[in-house]
Amino acid sequence: MRYDFGIDIGGTNIDVGLVKEHETVVSRRNIKTQQHIDPKSAIEVITASMIEQMDKFGLTSSDISSIGIGITGIIDHDKGILQWSPNLVWKDLHFSEEFEGRLGIKTVVENDANAAAIGEFFLGAGRGAVSSILVTLGTGIGGGFVNKGILYKGINGSEVEIGHMVINKGGRECHCGRKGCFERYASASGLKITIQEKMAEYEDSLMWTLEDGDATKVSTHTAFDAAALGDQAAKEALELYYDDLALGLTNVINIFQPDMVILSGGLTNVGEELMIPVRERVAKEVYSKNTDKNASIRVATLGNDTGILGAANIIRARED
Ligand SMILES: [Zn+2]
């Protein structure tokens, strides 16, 4: 029997899970990040949680094949170091050294988008694919590219930074210093801006009524709800959003030619309402449209287990 630990460290929660045979979460513990915001304290409490879970199943360190950590931030993959996490304000954390020293278990680290991409490739929507790219639609847009089971890595801790591909020259300002980046339009935050712009254009839009006359209350659902009731401004906002998302995805497909593009994030909960118009647009635009094989675009399937399962499978996606 094979066991690995998968640890997902985010700004709000740290999830520590014991995973059997790469794919079954047999136990999990949740730790509130803010209660252990000092990284040394976080490492202590994570270690204690792993020991407690091993004890529960009668396991020792020698029964565990790896500890995988997915964390928001910039990673030195080879050394297993978190170089910098703006969300957590953690810097130069030697995770591999810390956990290998405490438990004697090989420890590998990736950023959370890459860990999720690995999880989806092996166990989620990408199961059976030769290559898949995960595109996360959240506050920004993250991505991870897994080709033949191996995670693609940049030379410096940055990866496939899909979110910072310019799709509108001179467009909305981005924190990276450029203007018109994909994530400023096609992330959940980007959609909110597009909705607010349409509301400003249409004073009589139903979206004003839905949000009590306050444009700052807008969520991504505002447009889907209002469009379902026939609101013109909402329909236009969504059309613009589908155009922007499809534009960026087409670029990504043209460059990598993966057999699967997997979208994740709360926004994808609307399902086919989003996926159908995006697939239609990409199919018309993509360079390889006249060939037999083209990337399929799907929604991620691992849900709440993505963080733990992705992290527990990091070791499988290494070249060494
Ligand atoms: Zn940018």
C-alpha cells in the first residue's frame, strides 16, 4: 500500500491530507492559517498533524512515500524552498529541509496552481490525456501545464503565466506592470469590471436593481442572473467576457497544442452556459481548426480535494 501526504497551504486554510494509492484521501485535517501565521509555528502544527494521522492508521514515516506541498507563491522546485509568498508574507522557507529533518520523508513543493494542474491531469478532468493545461479563473488567472505526466517548469520559479499575456494593447492596468493582461478581463475579477462598465453604460439595467443600486456589490453571478431575465446590458457583458476568455484560450492552445484545457474556479459553476459559447468561439479561431485533433475544453472535476490530491501527486510529475 502506498501513502503520501498532500498539504495545501492558502491564505485562509491549511489542509493536511493522507492519500492512499495516489488517489484516495483517507484522512484530512484543517488548520486556520491566521492562527499560525508565523511560519515556524505553521511547520510545527503541520508536522504534529501528520504524526497524528500516521498514528491513527498505525503508520510510521517509513510507510509514507512523499510529502507534497502546494502553496501560493514563488517556489524553487529543486531545493523545495518557498522563495516568496505575497499572500502569506512568508519568505525563504526551506520546506523540504524542515520536513525531511523532522520526519525523514522526501518533501516536494510546487505553487498551488501547478499542484492543481497535476491533480487534474492524473485524477480529474485530464485523466487519460497526453497533455493538459489548467487555467484557474479566480482573482487572477493561474495556470499549470502537464505534458506526458511531467510538469512544465520555468527557469526561475515562474511557470506558464497565462494571466499575464496581453490580449488588449493599452488596456486595463495590471499589477505586473503591463496593460491589457488576460487576467484583467477573463478572471472572475475581470468579469466584475466588465459588468460594472456595462452598468455604467445602461442606467436602466436590471443589474442595478439586483444589486440595490450599488455597483460595488456586483458578483460574477449578477450578469448570469440578469441575462436569464432578458437584461440587455448583462447579455452584452457576458458576450464581451466570452470573447475575452476565448481569445486568451485560443492563444494558449495555439502555442502549446495540448489535448485538454481545463478551467477551474467558482465561475465555472455555471457550467455549459459558460462552456458552450467559449468552445464555439475557440473552435472558429484556433489555428488547428481544420485538423482532426483539437484541444477539448472542460471544467475541473476534483473540487474540494484538488489541493490535497494535487499536492500528494507532485512527486509523480517530476522528471527525476
Ligand atoms: Zn499582468
